Amino acid sequence: MPPPVLAFPALAGMAYPRLEAGGLLQVVASPEDLAALPPANRQSVRVLMTSASRGCSAALIDALPGLGLVVSQGVGLDKIETSALAARGIRLRSVGEAATEDVADLAMALTQMLCRGLMQADAFARSGAWTQSRFDLGDSLVGMTMGLAGLSGRIGQAIASRARVSRMHIAALNRRSNHGLDATTFDSWADLARASDVLVLAVPGADELTHVIDAHVLSALGPRGRLVNVGRGNLVETQALINALENKTIAGAALDVLEFEPHVPMRLAALPNVILTPHIGAQTWGQRARGAEIAETEVLAYLGHP
């Protein structure tokens, strides 16, 4: 009998020793290579292990008639056809919880970098300017208000706990999920931005949230406000953000995600008041190891293996 678990090559830092030792795993290079498998191998598949970047298309689901569980190594579900899974009664398990602490750490690191001018401070020290003058004063996080979109989620809660340690106040949207979470709430995005010194986005890129951060919200954030995005790139209207940064409508932005990533607009890349990181929120060795262990345990339980 062919192995019941189909996986794409493990991401760096991930391994499935228990699945391999039990002879439960078969690997294909990519979704496109599935057609090259013998029919018996495709029919034997009960579990698919994929990732946020590789996804799971409707065509892939159709090619695996015995599929009952899809495990995604990541937070995002953008490339997973959840409606096709639901139509077949196939269970979806994302191991996004493995990324929670690392994404929260990055959000706070970017907040510190923006408010303390750490990119500029590094350049100042390297240039030799330190011998001639002192670096400009930065802004303390103590007493600042962090507006946090996604407060009630795992990542949002982890960011909030770190912000409170830095003695920041937390603000959020007036949503039922945010009630009782020790945050001042506001009815609109603009009102939340107006109340925030730093507006942090930690929500998924749902269609209804596309360009929710537009010129109006950025204007409300104001000339001393900063934007941090560790959610999804489509949350922010790119051209409006570029204009706001160029015109000093806001003080700065730190973006781990972009609307058209991996392509970075030249005007954005040229700005000194923006920090760009290449979608690395969950890219740590620890996250990969934790995610692999969670996924492997989930698969073994589903298959009824000890």
C-alpha cells in the first residue's frame, strides 16, 4: 500500500522523522508533479501537507479522491481553496500558532526601530558623523498608544502583551471580539488611527479589508503617527501610503508585507522614513521546528498512529 501522507519538500528547518520512520510519507517536488505519480499513489493519499506559499488548489483536491485532511505550514490561507475543501468535507488544519511569538516579536522590533530611528542611527554611526555631533533624539514608547488591528487574535494578543511591557496603552476597533480585552475601542478605522501613535496591522487580508488603510485613515494617523504592517499587504493602499510618506502626512512606516510582494515600488524603496522586511514574520528556525512537530503530531493522530 502506498504511503497515506503526501507532502511537498519540507521547508528549511522542518523535518518529519516519525512519518518517515513509519513509512507514511511520500514527497513530490510541487503540485504540478502530482500527475506523474502512479494512480495508486494518488488514491492512497489521506493527508496533504502543504504551506501557505504552495497552497492547495481545487484541481489538487480533485486529484486526491481519498483526501481527508490538509495541513498547512503557515498562517495565511490565501492560496488554499477552502470552499473546495468544505465541499468535500475535508478538514483543514493550519499550524499558524507556531508563528505567533515570532510575528509579535517582529512587530515590536519594527515599532522600536521606527520610533527610535534605529536604521538612521546605524547609518549615523557607520558614517563617522558620531565624531562630529550627537544623533537626534528618538521617541519613547512609554506612554504611547498602540492601535492594534487584530487585537483579539493570537498574534494581536501577543503583540499587546509586549506593548504593555513597554508601558504602551492599547487601542482597538469597537468589535465584539475586542470587548473585555483591556483596550480603548473606537468605532472607525480613522478614529482608531487618530488615537494611535503607532497603528499596527495584524489581521488577515480578507477581501472586505482590502485597502482599509487609505488616504483618509493615513491622514487621521497624522504627522507624528507610524504604521506597522505584519498582517497582509492588501490591507494598505500602496499609492496612498507612498504619498503619505513622501508628504510627511505620517512620520513613517515599517512593512513586513506588501500589496504586490515580492515587487517593491521604487518610490517606496527610496524613502528614508520606511523600513522594509521581506515577509519574515514567521521565518525563524524555531517556528519551523515547532510547526513541523505540531503538524506531524496532528497527522499521526488523524491516521491513528501512536
